[in-house]
Amino acid sequence: MADTRQNERERTAYHEAGHAVAYLVAGRTFRYVTIRPRSAGITGQVYVRPRRIDSIQLAVIAHCGPIAEGRFLLANTTEDEMEEGGMEPEDIIMSAYLENGRGDLETVRYALTNYGSCSDVVEEVASAILDKQWGAVNA
Ligand SMILES: [Zn+2]
């Protein structure tokens, strides 16, 4: 998959759509979602109304961005590209965490510090939400 500016915009859109859908599943509303160019790339944000949120929900919502972005990248990477790069599907998902999801990982760490550790379960819940709501993310 060519790493163009359009591609960067799309992967950011999937990332933010993942967070946005997860907020809706959690019963939260958001004011708007942005995707904008920055000098160091394109970033986005989901603007929610300030309200207390359960730590586990926050961690799940944080995971949904990088996972949705990773699924988009995976869907747009050919088997030849994977083979050339010596990549497995997990590597592509991981690249979404490392490139655009560092802030989300901080949020997960913060949220789970308040609650205790169950990060595997939280990531599985985030994946299950995206499985069920992929049509909405993809819209
Ligand atoms: Zn994010």
C-alpha cells in the first residue's frame, strides 16, 4: 500500500471512526470528529462532551481507534506487499498502534492503572465491538 497523503487521511479517518463508534456503543455522544493535516502527518480527534467515564470503557474506546486503523491497513495491503516486507497481520495492526496510537496506549495505561490490569480482555472487547459495528466504521 503506497503511503500517500490520501492514504494517511483515510487511515486517520478509520482510526477516528473506530473511536467514534466505540463512544456511541458506550452510550456517549460526540460533538464532532476532525481529521487535519499537521506538519508531522495527519491527526484527528473525536470531541466528546466532558463527562465522567468508566475506566474500562475509556480503555476500550482508546483501543478501537488503532484497531480500526489497523484493519483498514490490513484490508489494503496485498499478500505480495506483506511477503516483501516480511510482515504478518499482527505487524500491520501493531504499526497502527505505533504510528498513530501512542496517545491511545497512554490512555489505556492510565485507565487500567485506575482499575487494575485486564488489558487482554479490554482489547478483545474492543475487537468484538468493531466486529459488530464494522459497517458503521466503514460508512
Ligand atoms: Zn486514537
